[in-house]
Amino acid sequence: MAMAMTMMGSPQTNSSCGEETKWGTRLLCVFRMRYIDFRVAEVEALEQMACGLGFYRENEGPLIGKKGTMFKWEAPKGGEEARDGPFWYLRAPTREAAEKLAAVVGERGVLVKCLVDLWSEGDTLEAMALDLRQGAVEDAALRPDVEDRKSRVACFSDKGSTFKFSCEGFGRRIPMQEQLAVIDVLCRACGHVGKVSLKQPQYDFYVGNTAVSPKEHNLPSIPDHWYFGLLLCRTTTWYDAYKLSERKYLGPTSMDHEVAALMANMAQCRPGKLAFDPYVGTGSILVACSHAGAMTYGGDIDVRVIIWGKEKECCDVKSHGEFVQNGKVDVWTNFDSYGLPRPLGLIRCDASSLPFRRQAACSEDLFDAVVCDPPYGIRAGGRKQGGRQAWMRDREVPEDRKDSHIPSTAAYSTSECVVDLLDLSARHLVVGGRLVYFFPSAVTGEIPRDWLPSHPCLEVEHCCEQELTMVWGRKLVTMVKRKPYDPDEAGEHRKRQLALGSDLLKFDRLYELVHSSSGEKSKKVKSYKGKKI
């Protein structure tokens, strides 16, 4: 009965955002059950785009006194395990801030299913209906009367207005007969007088219920609870338009379309911004950044991927149709087939030595975001410029062979790759720009689980871990450039990062350490904390 919509309601709807307290407006954030550790971080990144107010945390002293001007998370009901469930509470400082957040989340949210202006909740449907009917609360000063909220919604006074109910269960499917009974109870409790319209209602009221047994569907155990409120926005799975299974040009390490969309949100890509991927490959991450409206730029050391592409004999010509041009498909084909703006440029380059003039002021403070998935040698080894013999590297390439010449390369260790990535980001990002990248993690006795590489110009804003197997994982790290680049300071920090005995050097032996640490070599994670369910 639920219907996917980006934004619900007329201007009258937008002026109604339920519970107003000293914390502002109380919302219910309903998440999708995938990429569990990424969900809160995505909302916080989208909030910065929408409002720029930030989030209040009680354990951060400097933020005390800003309670009424910031967003605030509240843990869901059901204890620690319920944190992995879909229902979280979110306090917005004002109704206007809640509306702005809903507009951005509804347009481009990936892990948020919907945002609800929470009117009432209860352990039973009857308790929730009683609360709606009487406005019974423990402390009336903390929440306005139900009638005050209803006065802002036309369907309680105007017979010509339209509305609908969306009933959703977590851990169970609510049968149609039960949905009708629930709707009847809530309509009588609230006193709706408008007309029902399932296709294009002015107001969409959300009804949610949780009832999950400890062993059911391998989901987190959450107590039975009911939620009711006015739907502010519902997201769509817009990223499914970029499924890898239907893409024209792919490589062995092409980023999953859903994760690429998440990375674009964490990087806050939007119109007027410039995003750079120094390991662009087949362009999966830049496709998501381009969809978000950002201008894009890419580089890669493999000329065969970004320039040559694949000959049409290697592809299904019928499925590619008009997008097979000059007998091949390439990175440009992906953007053209989706109708997205092409990257400003793709350069054959080495991330350890970008072809930007370091003396030119225009080459620094250039990008608003660096978004990438560096090669760590797990699925594909990293390469950099170089070779076994120095005389081959120093030879001049004949003019008539420069277009077809493939320079020699050498192995690129994880430690060097990470240090170079952070340094190029610190140098070429604008102050306030964001670096979003994946960093490997693993359960071993030698590598600290919470350790992350650092840079004096960059500050970690979010670190979200995805469990891939019982021993393997990866972290999506978001860093923000906080101050201008200082070459001397950066050089000293680089030496410390690569000094003998540093934690970063241990990651050069990550594959060896993982496969010698335990017998759980490649067992996949079966819980909901893995990729998706």
C-alpha cells in the first residue's frame, strides 16, 4: 500500500512538522536494511548540504549551548541491538530545517527509506490511538497538543483535501485486512474529513510497526512498537538506473552502483562542484558524481582502460546498439548511454605524480571532492610509473609512437598509495573540500582495527565499516580539508607515516597476515551487517 514518492504534500503539508520542544521538531528516520554502519553518516552528510547546521552530541563539550540550533540523533527503542534496526529518532531544530533536510533526502537519499513527522507512537495500536485522541503525554510542556498539529493539515478541516495511509511492517508483512482495520482505528482517532486518494494525495500518513522475533529472518530483535506521523519524503531507488549488470563498459573492479551513489553523497557532490577520481577505471564513481550534478575529472595509470576501451567483438553489440562507436566501447560510452555530462577530461597519469604544475597556483585548491577506491592489491594490484631498468624509463619515446606507447610500471605498495592519496587530496582540494575513499580492514592480531592514516591538513569526519567476510572488511573514510597545504609540514608527516615500524607499513602485508591469522579465511558474513538483504 506504500507508494514511492520523492516529496509528499502541498505547501500546507510542509508547514506541519510534529512535535516541537526545546529540541525542535521530532522526526522518525526509517532506514533501509543495508550497509548498516553507513546510514547515519549519509544523513549527516546530506544535512550539511541541506542546512549546514551540524549534529549535537552530548559527549562533545564545545557544542553545549547549541541544542536549539543543531540536529540531534536519538537512539531507537529496543536497546543496543535496535540500533541496527530501521527506526531512528531525529530532532530537527526548526520545522524549516526539517523541510530542507526532507527535500534533499527525498531527492538523493540511498539508505534512508523515508522521513516522517512523528505525531505519536505506542507499544500497541490502541495506546497510539488513545494518544492521538487525547494528546496524553507524560509532560505536556514537552509536546504541543495533537489538535495544534492537526490544525496545520487541511484534511482535518477541508472535505476537498485528499490523503492516504501507508502501512509498513518490519519483520512481517501487514495483511491488507489488518491494514484496513489499522486505518479505520486511526481515522476515527484523528477525525479525518478529507477524501482518500491513493495515487496523488496531498497528505500521506505513515504507519509503521515492528515485530521481530530473535531468530526471524536473521534480523535484529526489536520489541513490538507502532509509529504514526505525516510523511515528509520518501526516497526512490534512483541508483538502480546505473546497475552494473546493464552497463555498457565494465572492468573487474567497477564500483557497485549503490556504493558509488553513497560515496557521491558523502562527498556532497552537487551542481557547481568539481569531483576528481585519480583511479577512475571504467568511471563507476564518476557516474554517480555526475548524476548528482557535479563536474567530473578522472585519471588512471592504465591507458587500455580509459583510452582504448574494448573492441566491439568483446561486447554484445545488440545490447550496446548506437553506443558502440568507432568499433569499441569505453568510459565515454557509459556517460553517453546514461545521458550524463561527460567528464571534463580523463588523463593517463600516476597518482604518485600527477601531471599538474606544482608551481602554478591554479593547480592547488582545485577540486571540491576527491572520490575514489584505491588499489590495495586485494582484488587488483596497484601500479605506478617506473620499471626494472632505469635506462628504459629515461629513454625518449619516438614521436610517431607516443599515441600507442605504454610506459613501464612498477608495483605500488598500499602504504605508498595511501600516503600519496592523502597528500594529493590535501594539496589539490579546496579548504572545506572532501576526500572519500575506501581503506582495507581485517581481523588480525597485528593490525589495529581502529587505525586510520592521517594528514595534517585533513580531518576524519566519518569512518564507516563494511564487513565482507569473517576476516575481511573495508572502511569508507570521509575526510575534510581544514587548512591550506604546507609542503614542509606534509613532507615531514610523510616521512613519519612511512618510517620503519609504523602501523601503515603493516598494511603492505595485509593479505599475508589475514590468511595466516586464522582458519576463517574467506567465510562470507551471513548477517544483515554485510552488504545487503
